[in-house]
Amino acid sequence: MKKKVKISFGRKLLRLILRCVGTLVALVLLVVLVFRFVNPPTSAFMLGYQMSDARSSLQHEWVPLSEISEWMALAVVASEDQRFPEHHGVDFQAVHKAVSEYRAGEGLRGASTITQQTAKNLFLWNGRSFVRKTIEAGLALTIDALWPKRRILEVYLNIAEFGTGIYGVQAASRAYYRIPAGVLSAGQAAHLAAVLPNPKVLSVRAPSPYVQERVTWIQMQMGQLSRWGYLDAL
């Protein structure tokens, strides 16, 4: 009799867990679908920044992709994810290469796509845990399935962190260059893209030699991609 009670309780608990997981997945799908059409009012990273210090000032202003310089979109693709138009949210080729290099004794490098960074900034927390990376990959695949590429770029450029308390390319353009994002030059866009890997350490105002090297490399990549009309299809 006790065995039957235990089995019955176990089945009920399993059903409850499955229902909770199913409800959570459905809710996430709904939110992702809504954000295809509705601009997110904030992001997980912005909320985290505000919660870390209630007195901190946050700079953020949403602008549509049509009001962002095309150089800026090209700069982030050149810098962060050159296979952006081709993959489906996760670049499995880049992941395989990163794992192979790590096994060969080289340092572990990131292989996050723009879509993964959008998912992380919008919904998750910073860190390198396997759990977070797994959730990030799942969200990225979902976002890529539900959003067009232009929407992914638009959201990413509006929520990416470009410095302490500076979120989105419009706020960054005004903070660093006193201009709207729509008139950013190729060089200015490359400088902004160069700090994205670590905006709390890398500086637009006082670029280190490392940042300057990145700017030069990004501009070279932008020149090649623009000649190919790389983002025209988007």
C-alpha cells in the first residue's frame, strides 16, 4: 500500500513539474513573440544595473533601425558576428571551432552570436555558467525563428551596453559624440562596436591600444563587407 502511495505521489509531482515547465515555456514564447512587434521598455541588464545602485543614472533612448546609421549595423556584424545573416541564432560552426581550439590548448574564446547576446541582455544575467549558456542558446534559436534578422539587429542595437549606465546606440551616440545615432560615421561606429565585448572595462572616450587595434580591424572588415553588400538582403 505504501509503495502505491509513493508511486502515485511521484507521478503527481512529475505532472506538476511538467505543467510548470510547459507554462514557463509558453510564457517565454509569448513574450518573445510580443517583442517582435513591441519595443522592450527595458532589459534584464538595465534592471540589474539599476538594482545594483538605486542612485545610478541610466541613459537609454529607443530608436528604430531606420534612424540608426547603416555603418553601426555593419560595425557590430563585422565585429561580433560575421555569419549573422546565415546562421539560425547559434553559430554551431563557431562553437565547434572554439571547442577544438580549447582542446588543442588554446584559451577558451566566446562564440556568441548577435542573437545570443540579444537574448542574454534582454532576458538573462551575466556570467559563464553552463546553465546560463544553455538557456541563452535556446532563447537565441527561438528568437531567430520568430523574429526577422532586421528586428534582431534593431533590438540588439537598442539594448547593448556601450559604457557604464549607457544602453543603446542612441544614448551612446549622444554621450560620446553629441550626435544622434543616424549620423554616425564609419569610424565612430567602429569605435562603439570595439568596446562591446567588455563595455565596463573598454572605453570609447579613452581607447586603450587594444581598443585602437580592434577599431582598425573592424574598419577593415567593414570595408570588405560593405563591398560585398553583406547586409543588403536584410
